[in-house]
Amino acid sequence: MICVELIADSPVTLWGLTSRERLRRQVVQVPGLKLREQPAGEAGGGVLMLRADHLFEVRTLKALLAKPDTVLRSAVDGRPAAAMV
């Protein structure tokens, strides 16, 4: 099982959802992912870290699962937006 950790937040709501709620709904659509609310010890299957102040599609989450040790960077400022480690 791969744990998902949400980092950062956004005050913007889209479709009536907070950024974290939107990501929670996307995570449950991907088999093998489990949202981890509180940072914990090591994850056996890996960790997918997502910045909640960015938008992702479910297909992006699935693609990250297939690419361990991958970091997606923001086109705006070059900072990491997601990482599969």
C-alpha cells in the first residue's frame, strides 16, 4: 500500500470542495493508495506526497505510481508539487 501525504493548503474552493477534500476524493479512486492524515513512520510501499495547493488529475496520480523516485515541479516557480518516493 502506498501512503499519500498532503502538504500545504489552498484557501480556494473548486466545485464547492476544499483542496484537501478534492484530493481525498481522487485518492480513493486509485487502487493501492491510502490517505495518511498524520505523518507517521516509514511506509512499506512508498509515499506519494502531494501539495494540496496544486491541481492534479486522477490519471496524474496513477502515472506517479508507475514512476518511483519522481518529482513533479511547478511550472510557475520550479518548486516540487508532487513526489513519489
